[in-house]
Amino acid sequence: MRSRIREFDNSTLNESVRNTIMRDLKAVGKKFMHVLYPRRSNTLLRDWDLWGPLILCVTLALMLQKGSVDNEKDGGPQFAEVFVIVWFGAVTITLNSKLLGGNISFFQSLCVLGYCILPLTVAMLICRLVLLAEAGPVNFMVRLFVVIVMFAWSVVASTAFLADSQPPNRKVLAVYPVFLFYFIISWMILTFTPE
Amino acid sequence: MAAVDDLQFEEFGDVATSLAANPNATTISIEDPDETPKHLPGPPRGSGREEDDELLGNDDSDKTELLAGQKKSSPFWTFEYYQTFFDVDTYQVFDRIKGSLLPIPGKNFVRLYIRSNPDLYGPFWICATLVFAIAISGNLSNFLIHLGEKTYHYVPEFRKVSIAATIIYAYAWLVPLALWGFLMWRNSKVMNIVSYSFLEIVCVYGYSLFIYIPTAILWIIPQKAVRWILVTIALGISGSVLAMTFWPAVREDNRRIALATIVTIVLLHMLLSVGCLLSIVFWSGFFWMQHPQQKSRMTRASWKTDGGWHRVPTCGWCCTEAEAPV
């Protein structure tokens, strides 16, 4: 799952496994930094990879999974549901933006949407830590505030990367599904209650 | 033939004379500057639809009519074919939503806003938003009913999203299909001047569902009267949009069939709104009744402190003093 630019370099075949892994990890880490401090740069778009989104999605799904099978029918989302929502949501948004006439490639868009889940994953971690304390309205307000801030951060980060690829008179049409997507994920995070 | 062309353009009024003066410049200015043009410039199609209905609108109306004959030139297995269904700008989508919220008698939604440019963006994303609005508001209303109870265990009820999605998307696609088939069948029997394509019907249904999004959000308020008023208003607005859209298509027909069609459309719409939105409340009440932690049998009027407040669940809608099953 790497962009074509790297494949031209034949010497990567002979290097040690550690070098390969470190290079990919550094690329993923650099993209995380780009998401945390969103600027209008093309690095995320040019060298796309899907490792980061996969790590984030699996982490989020694992944390959102309910531990017990007490109320199976009316419980929270299971691992597969979160996974499907994230990936099919990203695919739908990408298709939507391409159908509206955007000139971003399919995997570039998936890459951006996946990486911009990072603030919400951080929010999930914070929420789980906060939930270890006593439950109550203060607890809820703290979690609400954290989730709102991270939701805004995700939307701003992904808009910074995706907005330029849309025709100017359709930007709102392309950004609204992104807003809805992150809103649903934020809702799942906010309503998470541990058993 | 020049005389016939002049007559055709004269029907549109002052707007078209400027277009008739320099048609080429008009077609070029329509294209998005960022993209390669998707439509090959071709001869403008003479539109016969304007003979019957009154044409109201702005300058865009005639430009899109001119380009209407150039759409859908790609075969259906290419990506460009589906791009023609998303050929709308932001302001167009907002105009269509506004048109669905403010039905004015005499103005046909399809004629005024869609104008041979039906889009799938609106119906798809309005249905998606509606699904999640219903699920979230059902969840919230359930939560608010049981606010303050220490024995209540909150669950997000995530599975209901899939049920709501199935119902709403089925309504938004199958009912237009049935209606389109019915209108085509009647068209073969009675010559109707106004006929809609399948996508235009899907478009009208999709945009008419928009009013339910704020309705679903406002349903969190746990007051019976407020909920009934909201449902009535939403049903009135969207039902009238649908009725006014389809009345010109059936009024040439036998009186009874025309009336029956309109009544069926409105009835189906009422079924959706009342059934789907009410089920938020029924679900929450129903879920509560089966909750294993509920043991008390108090009515709403009396409270008992027993290390915590115990409240009797109500179905929130028709039962004001229900007793919980033990």
C-alpha cells in the first residue's frame, strides 16, 4: 500500500527489514504530524498510504467495542460495525467527491479521510481515561467538550486537504458528507459507556 | 424555418433573446473552468414541455433547457454517465431544499427547480442525514426519559440505524419506481402533457424528505402536543409539495383515478412519517419495558426513594400511566 514514487527505487529490495519498517513508520508519523498541525501542504496527497488509516481504524474499533455480551441486541457497535462504517463511509465520501467533479484520486481521498480520524482516536483515548473516574454530569461535560474539539479539528484538517481538489462552486457539497461522517464517529465515541 | 425558431424563442420572453443573440458564448460560460467539458456542444433541443405549464424562474432556467439535450451522452458503464447525475452546484441544491420547504400553490417543484437536471446528490444525502437524525434523536429521547435514574443503563441502540436506513431508502426508491410505472401506464392510455422521468420523481421524493430532518431533531422534546404539531406540519409541507408536483401529471386523466393517485401518494407519505417517526418513541418505550434491571411497579405520580429514584417507564406516547412489567 505505497505510492508509486517509492517503487522506482530498486535498492530497497536489498535493505534490511528494519530499514523498511522504520521508513514506513516515519512516513506514517510524518502524516500524523501533518494532521495534527494542518497546513495546506501536498505531502498527504502525494505519497498516500493506507497504513495509518488501518492502524487508527483498528484502534478505534477495538476501543469502541463493548466488553460484555450482556445486552447483545441493543448494545453499542461491535468491532465489525465500526470497521464497516469507517471504511464504507470513506469510500462513499470519495465516490461522492469524484462524482461531483473533484480531481483527487480514489486512494488519496481515502488516505486523507483515514488519517484525519486521528484527533477522534485521541478523543476516544481521553474519554476512556475520563470514564475511569466517577460518572456524573461533570464527567459528561468534559467528554462532550473533548469530543467537540476533536471533531472540529478532524473536520478542519480534512477540509484543509480536500477543499482544493473540488470545483469552487461545489465545495460545500463535497465537504458536507465529511462533516456527517466525522459527526457519526464522534457520536459513537460520545455515547460509549463501558459495561 | 427561421420564423418557427423565432416563435419558439419568443415563448420564453425577454430572457431568451439575449441567449438567441449569442448562443455560443452562453454554452461556453456554463462549463466549469477547472474541468474538461463533459458535454459536447450540440444543437439546443426544442422543448415542448413549456407549452403547458407556466415557466417561472431565473436566467439559469433557459440555459439548462438548452443544454438538456446534450446530457447523458456516455454509455452507462462509464463513470461519466453517473457524473451527469451529480451535475449540480451548491446554490442549486440550496434552492431545491428551499423549494421543498416552502411549497407555493401554482409553482411546480420539478418545473421550477429541477428543470431537466435531476440530481442524485440531494436524495442520497438527505436520506442518509435523515437516517442518522432519526437514530440519534430516538437515542436522545430515550436517554432524556430516563434522566436521573441511577439504575438506568444507557445503551446506544446502534442496530436501529440499519432498520431506519432500510425503511427510508426503500421508501425513497421503491415508491418513486411504483409511481413512475403507474404514470407511464396511464400515459399510454391518456395523453398527458406533463410527464416526469424516473429520476425527477426520485429527486422530488428525496427533497421532500428534507423537512423531516429538523422534525426528527425536535422530536427529542418529550411533549405529546409538540410532537403531534411537528408531525402535522412536516406532513403538511412535504405532502403538499408532492401533491402539487404530481397533480399536473394526472389531472388530464379520469377524475377518480387522478384523485385516487394523489390520495395514495399523500397516504404513503403519512404512513412513512407517522410510522417511522413514531417508532422512535415506541422503540424507546418498548426497550425500556424489557429492560432486565427494571423491577419497580410505580406509577408516574408517585416516587419512592430506595437508595435511588425509581421511575416507571411510559411508552411516552399514548400511555401516560403505564406500569412496568415485573
